[in-house]
Amino acid sequence: MKIGLLVFGLAGLLALISFMPPLAGRLRLPYSVLLAIVGFVLGVIIHVHGWAPGVVADFLDSLQHFEISSETFLYVFLPVLLFETSLAMNIRRLMDDISPILVMAIVAVVVCTVVVGFSISAISQYGLIVCLMLGAIVATTDPVAVVGIFREVGAPRRLTTLVEGESLFNDAASIALYSVLLSVMFTGGEVSMTQVARSFVLSFVGGGLAGFAMGRLATTLFGWLRGWPAAEVTLTVALAYLTFFIAEHYLGVSGVVATVIAGLVVGSNGRTRMSPTTFEQLEGAWAQFGFWANSLIFLFAAMLIPRMMAEITWMQVFLILVVFVATLFARAVMVYGLLPLLGRLRLSTQVSPAYRAVMLLGGLRGAVSLALALAVTEQPAVPHEARQFIAVVTTGFVLMTLFINGLTLRPLIARLGLDQLSVVDRTLRDQAQIVELEALRERIDEIGRNEHIGQEVLDRLSAVFDASQAGIDTAQVHQLTQEQKVTVGMGILAGREEEMFFETLKAQVVDWRTAESLLARAERMGDAVRTGGLAGFESALEGDLRYATALRVGLRLHHITGRPFWLAQALAQRFTNLMCKWAVAHRLIRFARDDVQPLLGPDVTKIIIAAHRRRLALLEGALQAMTLQYPGYAQHLQEAYLARMARSMERIRYRDMLAQNLISGETYSDLVKQVETRWAPLEKHGALDIALAAEALVERVSFFEGLDDATRSAICKVLKPRLAFPGQDIPTRVGRSRAMYFVASGAVVLDLPDNTTAELGSGQIFGEMALAMDHDFQARVRSLGYSRLLMLHERDFKKLLARFPDLRDKIDAIVRQRMRAVEVWQQFQSGERQHEPLPDLTAVAATNIEGEEVLLAAAADTDTSVAKDVLSEEALAKEVPSERLTTEPPAADDAAGTTAKA
């Protein structure tokens, strides 16, 4: 075929499909149904177009010579359709309903294949393999027709996600089953369920891994192409085709799953890796690509219908009806049987009866089924009767689903009320209209006065406002409970929070890593609010402040390797996130006061603001803990934040001047370069120095004062620096051995037996009694802030005591002091000793006292409250041994033992 006629034919089809959407809207037909009708008509008239004038005849002649094969569908159109749908899908919402989606995408395909295969095999002369192949071909659903109807009637977003997600993944299951059954037919072997299951799992999982890898590679390359929108969009087009082809031909896995996963990765990460304007261009470009691919594939598939149905018989018409009933029955088993069962077993989210009814009729078939049937007709090894049977039945079945399911879906949605706003949404809509119409009336009156417009004109406009306001049911807002209003308001603020973070990314105030983290947390917060209202918000606050996985991994790597690089990076990321959340929380409170209050009233707004003030207080506490620990780094972050804000504002101002023709394009480019040069030095904040070297931390611990250099050097070699987060439990048993700690900076809190707590600050130690007494204590120690600790293992502890007498004496003094405090506390608990007024010895007990007699006197006379101040977790000991606590010989312990008994 000449290239000129090919281009002419494609251009003519594109011109034709450009009129299809408005025509489908006027005829109130699903867009895919109209395309099928037009394609069928074209398929008929291209064979009898001798009557047409020259231009039309040439156009129809070019269509007649199109070489439409199954590979054209699978390799030209299918990657675009899959990538466009997955790119536009919200991966968070997809994961929320992943259980029912995978059930309908995988299990439903298997059930449909089995039901159709055995049903047709029982009533026809065709073999089981051929019938099962037919079942696999008709098992795949087409989301385009259904989603188009959903968008036209305004169906709920979750229903759209369920149907789109199912259709994205069941293509892979259907094609995998089709390929296995086709290979069985070629080899003449028997169907092995083990073989089918193994092939499907490898194909599905392998395709997912391949797609994820290629999607992540593409998002990495976006950083190199940033600032070149055309190049970034072109890379995504190449990604869709390369992922599909490489997965299919080189890796032997599902290209469908690989393309879907790659699209999901780009859709979730692309908006932060690309510039925001580029991602908007990307979405618009792929929407156009998807429209072309969907329209052309339906037209080409429908044009094949006359040829594929040319040899139809009445028996095959009956088999088409049987297939339609069998697929409907198989889908009903899944929708009304398995999905509710999974919901009751808490293995899946609940799907409402109305949603299930729409999902039952929403299983329309389309171009993929026709492409697989066409692929069978192109296999010379398949007998002619089998090829003709599969082609005819598949084509007839696809037409039945389009015209029966497609035409009844819209009335069903309307009958179930799924195209209507909920009571809460309608009330919010009416209240928004009331507020906005009143404000608009005031603005129009002001414009009329300023522009000297006649009073008669203003009166007519005022009458329009009066009529509009009178038609709104103002009583509906009072029908909502306060809880419903609060839920609505919290949902509004959750959506606004996501927009604020995206605006922050647009302004380039934060980098893409920070933006990814902030947007992910904001989406989780929004989901919790929409499902649980105020209670969901309160429960999500803990997750909002939870330490990220990267921070925990960095801490673990620091403990293993001793290198603080990863930990410092993760702490810096948390610092930046807290600052951004704190700034947005302030703006949200102002937004609630200024914009939400007119809609929901002052009482509801007060509750919403109080909840967000609690969140702001938690953010301030977490941020203050890091600021106090790292004041220099906090200052660097504040400088970088303001520098980026100034850069963004200056760039926006120059862009506005360019739009108003105040400056030329060359001047604008030069000004932007100067902006980057001006603010770049301040944007680079300093590195976070967590200063966890043992030598530096030992200098902070007063316990090590007075030790000679040899002793200090030996101690530094065995001490392990540790950083504890606020609220983190500090283990006194590491593996199979015990450990004690020195607090270099920060503070820890110990839970005491009487449900009170004791705090230990810088320079103090804990865990030493368990090591000295060789006895485990059931104690819980938590860090109050970002505490820097020095950990000493039990084996190193014993070696140091045996080697350095000065260190042993210090440990002995503290152990005897705390041991005596435990005895006193136990005497008070048992009633053996009564409270009596004593002088305040807190300061004496908290310091290191040289004289052993003074220590014992202070411990013997101390009150219970004073004892708690010097207790470590060893206060939980059930028995206190009376023997010497160090490894000295018994003879050297006589005097100390006598004094302790006294």
C-alpha cells in the first residue's frame, strides 16, 4: 500500500472520530457503542463503494487495503491504552481496593474460562481445548466503554477505580491463559492446571517486577531531562512500548502487567520528579494519545466484524447466547458470591450492593477480545473450523455486551441513584451557592456603581440572584448533624492540604524527595479523614509523625557499620518534612477560619480548628526537639526555605511581567539566570552533624572526669555511640548479652514499679546494676528527646573493671548507692519503715560523692521520693543480694560489707 494512501486513510479516520464524542452525547449513546456502529458500517461499505465520488472512493479504498492484524492491536494500540489508563489512576486509591480488584482480575478470569469452556464443550462438537481458549478470550473486559459511561453520568470515583483496576490486570490473566492453551493445542498435550498456574504466576509476577524496574529507571532519567518537557513526554511514549516489547520478547513475562506497573510508577512519582508544568503537559498529551488509540482500535476492530461474521450459522448464534449467559453467570458468582465472602472474612474491602449490580453489567468486552480472536484466525496450525468458530462467537459476544450491557448500564446507574450527589454533598453544594451568590451580588453591585451602569440593568440582575437563592433549599444544611458537618469540613481541609503541598512543589520550595514524602502522608491523612471523620484524623496523627522507614534503616545501619551518613540524611529529611508540615498546618487553620466557616458555621469550624491546633502542637513539639538538638542545622534549613520562597516569588513576578509585555523574552531569560545565581548559595543548607564519635561523647559525660588518658582511651574503644529518638525504647539486653548506657546528652525516663517515672539526664548512667549483680531487671527505659548515648556491653564492662581500679571504684559507689535506695524503697513499700521529715538530699544523691560513708548515710536516710530520683530500672529488682557487687576477692569486701549491714 502506498504511504500516501495510508496517511490519507488515517487522517480521514481521525477527522471522523473527532465528531464522535459530541454525536454520542447528543444521541445519548456510549461512545464505544457509537464507534462500533460506525466501524461496522465502514466495514460493510468498503466492499461496495463503487457508487462513491472520487475523494470518498479513494478514502474507502485506502481503508480496504489496511493490513489490520492481531499484532497491530497488541503492539501498536494496546501499550498506549494500558499506559494511559494506569498513568491517570491514583495508586493510593488502587491499593485501597486492591483485594477486590485482583479477585475480579485473576480469579474471575479463571472462573469465566472454566464455565464457558465446559458449557460450550458439553453442547457442541468442539474440543475442550478450543472451548477453554474461547473462554479465555471472552474473559477479558474493556474499561473504556464502561468508564466513559461512568464519567458521563458522574458515577462515584471508587466504582470507577474498581472497574478500571479490574480491566487493567485481567488482560494479563486472559492473555496468559490464552497463550498456554494455544501452546497446548499446538503440542497436542493435555491441559495441566499446574502448568497453567505456574505460567500465569511467572508471567504476572515477572511482568510486575519488570514494569517496576523500568518505571523507576524512567523516573530517574526524568531528573536528567528536567526542564525539557518535550523530551520527558517523549521518554514516556518510548517507555510504554519498550516495556511491553522487552517484557514479552526478551524476558518472557506479561507485557500487559509490565506496562501497567510502569504507568503506575510514572503516575505516582512523575509529578514530583518532573516539573509541575511538565507533568500537566504529560497528562494532557497522554489523554490525547489514549483518545486516538481507543477510537482507532474500536473502529478497526468493528471494521473486521463483517468479515469475521460472514460464515455464521444458526448453531453459532445459539452458542453466542450460551456464552453470554455463561459469562454473566460466572461474573455473578464472583460479584455476589466471592466478593461478599471476602468482605465478611476481612480479606477485602466491602463493596455495596449497588456497586456490585453495576459491576455485574459492567463487564463489557471490546477490542482486546477481538484482537485475540483475530490472532487465532492467523494461526494456520489451528483447524479452520476452530478458527471460524472462535472468531464468530467472540465477535457476536462482544457485540451483545456492547449493545445489551452498554445500553442498560446508564439507566441502571440512574435507577440506583449512583449518579446523584449524597445528602452531605448536596447540602454542601447548596450552602456554597448561597455564600457565593451573596458575595457575587455585592461584587456585581460594586462594578455597576463604578461603571455607571443603569439601575434597571442592576435590578434585572438582582432578580436573577433572588430567583437563584430562592430555589436553594436552605433548610438542608440544618438537617446535617454536627458530626457530619465536621467530617465534611475535615475532608475539605485534607484536600486543601494536598493542594498546598503540590503548590509548594510547583514553587520549587522543596525537592522531589521531600515532595513525595509530603504528598504520600497528605493522601493517607485525607483517606483517614474521609473514612473516619474526626476520629480518623486523630488516629492518623500518630502516623503523620511516625518515623519514616528510611530513618529506622539509617539508624540500624549506623548501629551496624558505625557510619552516620544514612542516619544524617534521614534526620535531615525528617527535619525538612516537619518544617513544611508546620507551615502548612498554620495556613490550614487560617483557611478554615476564612473559607470553611461561612460554609459550615462557627461551631463546627471551632471543632475543626481545635483538632488542627492539636496537630500543630504535636508538630511543634517534634520540631522543637530536633531544633534544640541541632540548632545550627535548623538555622540553615530556615535560610534555605526563605531563599527558595524568595526565588519562586521573584521568578513568578518576572513571568507576569513577560505576560504583560513589560519585558522581552531575552530579558526574561537573563533575569531568571540572575535569580538562580542570587539565591543558589543560600539554598544549599549545611550538613547535619550528628556528632556520634565516642571520643567526642566521652567528653560530655562527667562520670569519666578524672580518669587518666590510658583509661579514657581504652574506654573509648569499647563504647558504642547510639542515638535514641524521642519515645524510643532503649534495650538493656542486646542479643544474648546485657548492656549499660552513659547519657552523653538528652534525657531518658525510667518506669518505676509504683507506676511513676524517674528521669536521668546528661552525665548519668543506667543498666549498671544488672551487669554488676548479674541479674536481669524488667525495666523499661525510653528516650525523652534525641538522646546521645554510649553503650557498654557486659563482656567489655567486666574487662574494664578488672583492668582499671579507678573505674571500678566509681561503679562500686554508684551501685551501692542505688542498691541501698532499692532497699529503702522496699522497706517503705512493705510498711517496715514510715515516712519522716528529712532534709532535701536530691542534689547530694544526684552527684558523684567520693566518700563511701557519706554515700551510704545519704542512701540510708533518704525519703521515698528522693529514692525514686536516684533509681534506675534496677528499682524493679525483687531481691537485692547482700554480697559485694564487683569482681574483687571476698577479703577485700569485709569493711564495705560490714558498713552496708550497719
